[in-house]
Amino acid sequence: MTITILLLPLVFSICAAFCYKFYEGAGYRRSAAFIPYYNLYVLSKIIGWNKWWCYVLLIFPYLNFFIAMLMFIELAKCYGRYGLGEIVAAAVFPYIYFPILGTKDVKYLDPHTTVRPPKGWVRDWCDAILWAVVAALIIRTFVFEAYTIPSSSMEGTLMTGDYLIVSKIGYGPRVPNTPLSFPFVHHTLPWSKTTKSYIEWPQFGYKRLPGFSQIKRNDPIVFNFPAGDTVSEAYQSNVTYYQLVRQFGRERVNSDRNHFGRIITRPVDKRENYVKRLIAMPGDTLQIIDGVVYINGEKGYQPPHMQHNYLVKINGNNLNPKMLERFGISEGYRTPVANEFILNMNAATAEEFGKQSFVLEVTKVVTPAGSEPSQEIFPNDTLHFRWNVDNFGPIVIPQQGTTVQITPENIALYQRCITAYEHNDLKIKDNKIYINGQETDRYTFDMDYYWMMGDNRHNSQDSRFWGYVPVDHIVGKPLFVWFSKDSNFHKIRWNRILKFPK
């Protein structure tokens, strides 16, 4: 926090140093423009901002970007520059615009005594719309953003139909990887299902600005979907490209456009946004035993509303929908066995539901250890890792700077870290591993990684299926639910509005 307050105004102080001629023109010493922080105080005097609030806003992280832009706009106006093009140049490129303006014969116009030319109604509206868009983009990029929960993977804690405000300044906002994109949309233009909303050049590397807090274990976190780097135009992220390749083969998926559409690659910040709970930190050892998570050998945090699938046996043929609504049960299905259902609910609900007169038995569903492994379970290598959703690991989460021994038998655990996330070339030849052309049996990680799981443990596509989440994919932390609508029961959830997820 302290670093943020000190460093960001320093950036604006550097910009102010390019305006030294205009300090002198306003009656101040030229040297005042080169004294960090003090030059911003003098600039506020030059443009007539003599109120206390301008100094507060200048030290308020990320909002001060917008305030600094306004200050440079006002400085341009103090020297008779009112044109829209010049106003934009002063706001966006002050370190270029003001030195150029300084070569011209311009005179300081005191904002307290100068009557500025009136704007036409078209210009007035254009200015209002332009700065509203700029302010909204700055806030959306660096401060907070609204998200919708599209699936039930966090059901109980965050529910399908919840509308979230997500803080980006909590962990520090990322500098956009893809700066040139259509405003206020994610990866696809609003009038199209497939047209990209962004231009892939230029691409910036990962950079996170200082934040208010550290990423913590057990936080609900919004992040970009790691397996969303490549998607099928037809399936998008509903079925990942890698799932399709495992099922149909890479050659068919890449060539059969009638079935799969084009294959699209996306930069990190344009991948789908997911929300899960951070279960394990970099360096943690994670293991799941009979559906219970253990971190470093100890039982992990059990979210109060965590849900599992339960086998329910009843003495009738069907379940009353109103009964399910009363218990808040929205997911489930009938099994092939008569009078048996799989229902998704938390432990407290399962206990209460089991007390109903028509219920014979309620049993938590657990896939036994050693059962037939699924190719869809990370690391997608059933020869060496016979894991399932309820019995998984142990596995050590990669940590920046740590070195692991790699072999053909365990390389599946680290392959995407090495290639997709840290951009190395990896080949296995004659049972030997080559990274960037060099034979090796060790690898040192360049980034921290995290393990994410949904609170709805049996209805969540999470790290158990696609592995680690790199730090450069972390977007922010959900602050609160500002609106919630239950599409199953067609009603607004008034009790969830202004709910703070835990």
C-alpha cells in the first residue's frame, strides 16, 4: 500500500517535468517542475485546483491516473489549447505533447480571470461521452469490474445468476496484455459469436501493479481460464480444445471445420473468466482423500456451504419440485435404479433432507481410490497417475524459483508450466527430456502457481481437471454480490444482494 501511494504519483511527477516551460510561463521557477511531488502541488496551483480534494485523489491508487489526465488537460487549456485533438494529446501523451507545445509562442491564461470560449452542444456532448468512457475504462481496467456467475461450480458460496463486483486493486491490477481492443467487451464483439474484439499486436508481458493485499489461501478468486489459451470456435470453453484433442485426435480437431469450426488462440487477458476458491498456495503439498482436501498433511479449509453429490433413496417414484425448492436443491438427476436420485447439496441440507418421512437413505457419493482413472483428470496421464475427483495426489504446487526433478514418468505434471505458461520448447526423445534443445533432468519455475477448486465439489471443472493457475492469470477478488436472480425458480434472490462471499 505504501509503495503504491509513493510510486504512482512519482510517475505523474516525471510527466510534469516535461512541462517545465509552462511552470515558468505561469510565474513559477522552472526548477519547480523537476522536484517530485512538489511539482504536482505547483501544477495544481497553475491550473487553479486549490482544493484539498485534488491532493487526496492524487495519492489514491489508480484513480489518480484519471486525475493526472485531467490536470494535464487543464494545463493545456491554461495555454489556450481547446481543440479536441490537443486535449487528447495532453491527456494521453503529455511527455510528448508539452515539449512540442513549448517550442511555440504561447501565453499563460490565468484560469481565475480568463473567460474561456463556449463549447458548441456537439463538442459538449462529445467531451462528456469521451471522458465518461475514459473514466469507465480506467476504473474497469485498474479498480473493479462487474462479472456474472454463469455456472454452479461455487454453488452455495457464489450461485448461478449472481452478479459480482470484483476488486482488481486488492491483489494489484495487471497491466493489460492486449491493449488494443473494443471497449467494454471481453474477447468477442457483441454482434458476433466468433469475431475477436481485440488486435493481437502489440502484446505486453506480465506486469502487476502494487495492490492492497497478498493472495491468500482459501480466498475466492477470479482468474483467466488456463486451458482457454486455445479454443474451438464451435465449442468455445464449454469443452476445452484439449478435451476435444483427447477424444477426437489433434489432426481431426484442427482440420474438421464443419464440426469444430476454426481453432482460435487467445492471449491471457482475453481468456474466459472463472471464479473458484484458492485451495493451495505455491509450494504447498495437496492431497484429496475420499473427497476431503489435505494441505501439507493437515485437513484443509471446509467452506460452510460446500456441496457434494449425495445418493438419495426414497419410498416413492418421484421427488416433489416444491420440496426441492424449499431445501434449495437445484441440481440432481434420477439414477437407472428405481427410487434413487443423485442430488447436489451441502452437508447440513443432506442431514435435514434425510429426516423427511419419504427418504430412506442419504449417502455421500465418493469415487473410491484405485477405481478406473479418467483421462480427463489432471495430469491426463492414466499410466502414471491413477487419480480421480475424490482421491487425488499428493502433488506439490510449483513455486517461483524452486527446482524439480523431471522424468518421462512425471513430466505430465509440469509440461504445461514449462511450455504453455513459461514459453519453453520441450521435447522427449529416446526417453530423455530436452528443454530449448538442452538435455536436462531438472527445471526451475519462473512463476508462482495456484490450485483452484469449486465449492460445489462434484459439479466443478477446476484444477483437478486442468491443473495449476499461473499468477499472471489472477484477475482479482470478488467483493460483493450486487444482484442475484434464480433462473431455475424464476425469482430474484433478495437475500443475496450485497452478500459478501467468504
